Amino acid sequence: MEGCHPVDRKFSDALMSHKLFQIAVILFCLNASSSNEYPGNVMDLKCISAPNGTFPERDLVVHPPCTEDDIPHYTAYKVTSAPKIDGKLDEAIWEEAPRSSRFRDLITGAETIHDTRAAVLWDDTHLYVAYWVEEPDLRATLTKRDAPVYKDNDVEFFISGEDAYYEFEINAFGTVYEVLFIWEEAFVSGGYDTIAEFNRNHRKSRAFNGVGYTSHPRGLRIGYWDWDLPGLQSAVYLDGTINNGKDRDRGWTVELAIPWSGMTVLARGDGRSLPPKDRDVWRMDFSRFNQYKEAPPAKDSGGWAWSPHGVWDSHVPECFTYIHFSGKDMKSKM
Ligand SMILES: [Ca+2]
Ligand SMILES: [Ca+2]
Ligand SMILES: [Ca+2]
């Protein structure tokens, strides 16, 4: 981790040239990728799959690394009929739900070669999330729950609370990887240390300092790699042939139902309502990570997001999309 945090922020301009910083990052990443640590160490792959030279100097000097005006706002409508979580987005509610803008490059915000969109709905029991993922060559390898799904082409979803955030990833086989992160500075003051399941000495919990943006002012998180969100339902639907490159696929869709009752740890920090109330605002992040990149001169980082972060790091809640909950039925939105 130290390798990605080479200088004090205020001296970074003077002390580090771009080149030196890039070399430091690359050396660090090569070192990280050769370690035999538990593969849930998201740093391994995401470091080495970032294109050379795309760690902007502002990683080290500006927080947040995204621009407030650039962060999307979205209205999530309440529904009266729940979707069937089978991966197919053929319910009328998904047809009617507002869709996100096309995902852009996570770092630069540039246009991306394949269309990716998301939508969010809710009711009193669940949050519902959908992704439409254009993908001409469906691929997946990992089948075991909590396998490092980010090493396949994946779709990722984050929900942030005040003191904690949840990471969900899924590949085209429907394999799920989940981690819960609690900001260390809030661990004792927020009383998380008194909750047995968040014992920080648990065998699969450890300190985490981000991926490519390791100067977050809140510092370390405690990550719980064996935490599973209670009651989570997820499914994928493939429109094409997986692991067969002889044809051209259309893509895949992802459908999630996340019970509010499983999010008590996220609500604890600010006592927010579960389910949310009309006009409550939450922060969530939506992205996909590909094992391929568009050929140069495109500067495709391989990570595409609804809300670009400006850095090679999803773990920046300040850059997550604003989700405004509307208690109105979707039909009344016009
Ligand atoms: Ca469905
Ligand atoms: Ca897990
Ligand atoms: Ca295929």
C-alpha cells in the first residue's frame, strides 16, 4: 500500500514529476500483482489493468477526485409490483424506469465503446437494481461465491452509508463477490466494535486503503471479505453464447433485489430510514470492469462507470451517483 502513497500531498507537486509517480505506481502494482495474498485483494488486478500514465497527478492533491457538477442525480421511483429476480428485465417496471446515461470511462469520463446502463427502483421491502450490458463476447471463468470476480468481465455496485459501504460484483456466470467496508475512524466512535460480526480480528477482515486513490482523507477501511448481505437476490441473463468467440453476442443483463433489512449496518452511521422516506438521498455506484481495452489511441482504462471518479478507484463514496428516492408511483412521474 505504501507504494501508492509516496509523498505528502502538499509537497507532491514539487517533489514528484509525472514520470516518477507513474514509475512508482507501476513498480508497486507489479509487486502487488505477484503477491499470493487472498485474491479478494482488489488492488492486484485493478492496478495492473490500469493503463500506463492514467493515474493523474491530482490523485494526490484534490479530494474528491471527481467534480461535483459531473456527478449524476437520479430519481428512483417506488413500485407496487416487485420484479422477478431472474436476470431478465422484461417486467413493465423495468421498461418504464428511467435509465442512466451511458457509462463512461471511470478515470477520464470519455465515451466507451459498448453501451452500459442501469436503473433503480424500490418498494418497502427491497431496493431493485438493473443493468443492461452490451457485450459482443460473453466471457466468465469464476464460479465460486466470493471468488475474485473482478478478474472476469464484471458488473459492480456499491451502496454507501455514513460510516460503511457495501461492494457487490457479479460476472456473466452469476457468481457473486461481496465485501463490506467500515471506515476505521468511525469503528469505535460509531460503536461498530461492539457488534460481534464486525470483530476486526476476523480471519477474513483486514485493513484496506483503496485501489488507485490511496490518499482518501478518511484513511483506512476495515474490509469484511466474508460478509454476505442477508437476503440478497441476484441473477443474470445472457443474450448470446458464453465462452464461445465464434459468434457475436448482444450482451447480458443483471437484476438485483436487496432487502432493506440487510442494510442496517449502512444505516447505523446517520440513523437513516430503512426503507428510505420520500426524497431521501443515498449514494450508490454503478460500473463494469472489462478484461479488454479499446485499442489506442483510445485511452480505455477498462473500467466504465455511470459516475466517473477521475481515478482508478471505485472506493470513493463522494463520487457515487446521487439516488433520490421518490415515494411516488412511477406512473405518476410524467
Ligand atoms: Ca426479471
Ligand atoms: Ca463476501
Ligand atoms: Ca459468444
